[in-house]
Amino acid sequence: MVDCGIDMRLESKKVKFAGDHGENGHSSDEVLASIGVAAKDVDAIILTHLHWDHASGLTCFPNAHVYVQKQEFFKWIEAWSKPACFGALRTNTDPEDLKALIDCAVQGRLTLLDGDCDNILGGVHVRLAPMVHSFALQAVLIDTAAGTYIMAADICMRPENLTGTAEAPGFYPNVKFSVGSSYEQALFYEKLLEWADGDVSRIIMTHDGTRISRYRTEESILGLRHSYIL
């Protein structure tokens, strides 16, 4: 699994989610169960970065081995050691998630990656994008018979970040919540398109609201939309 959502069984997560998004929030294990997958059967989680909406569901997956970039982990610990004036930078992370990662380490379920890494799992690779949306975001490349698909996380939010518009073609880096530069993001956009052979439909973005009109999408029993990429 790429990223792990939120454990809404925890009151602190429920309150944080409701403050930003309203009441219709579901734990990752509940969401997976609605499409016939048991959380206990998830054996690997690759975290693209440690923003709370991507990494707050670790406690839902007691048997999963977790992969995250070493610098992503340690730089967020460093950020939380800074004075209160750094508070705005830390808004999108939760120290409880860092503690959950330490628990995974103690249990032998954590691998800290150091840059690009091939075949973490068969045909699954990661590519480092340092100092962009987060300190050490990693995109996940997945080899398929139809070509390489890329879980790009939040380095881009929708296709227009990569293509621009008819009136203004070109890269439009997603600077929302970024810790790094838009220039570095644009350089990584070039790589994303190269890995996808120029096919933007093979680049999957976490918060892409246009996905429901571009891929087959169904509504689950929870009232959530599930898109099928392949």
C-alpha cells in the first residue's frame, strides 16, 4: 500500500480531521474493509511523506512493514525540536505519527531508505524528490504490463501542474505546504513525465479531484469514491 490515511479510531485524529474536512471521515481499515481488504493482511506500506493525512493510519496496520525516506523521518523530528516560531511549518505533521514510526522500528517493521531504491517489492521502486512538498518525498514507481505507473503523492495535485492549460502551457508547481522550491518541483516534473513516457494518465496524484472523471470510479458502501487506474 502507498500511504496509509488516518486512524479515525483515535480521538485526536478524529478532531483534527473534522476541523479541516468535516465529519465524513473513515479509518483506513474501515475504507479497505468496504472493498474487501482486511487491514491485518496489508504487509507493506510505502510512505511518500509524513504529512498527517498520509501517515496517520499506521496504527491500523499491525502487520505492515513500513518504508520511508530516512531524511523525511529525521528532518521532521528536527522540525519539531525547533522553537514555536516554526509552528506553521509543522502544521501538516503530527508528532504521534513519528512515535508510531518509532514503535514500528522497535517491532522490526521499519526500513529507512536513503535515496532512490529499486525493487523494494517486486517491480516497485522509489525515487527521491528532496526539498519539495516535504523534506524527502518519494514517488513510487510501479511496473505493469501497461507501462510504469507513478504514485506521485502531493508533489503535483492535478494534471495541470504538469501540463499547464491551453492558455498557459507548462509546469505549474504545487507550492501549497511546500518546504522547498518550485524550481526543484519543476525539475522533478520532468522526471515524472520521462518515467511515464509522457502519459500524464499514468501519474497518480493523491488529491486529484479530476480523477473521478478520468478513471472508472465507483461509490462504496461508505459513500466514498474508489477509482480504478488499470
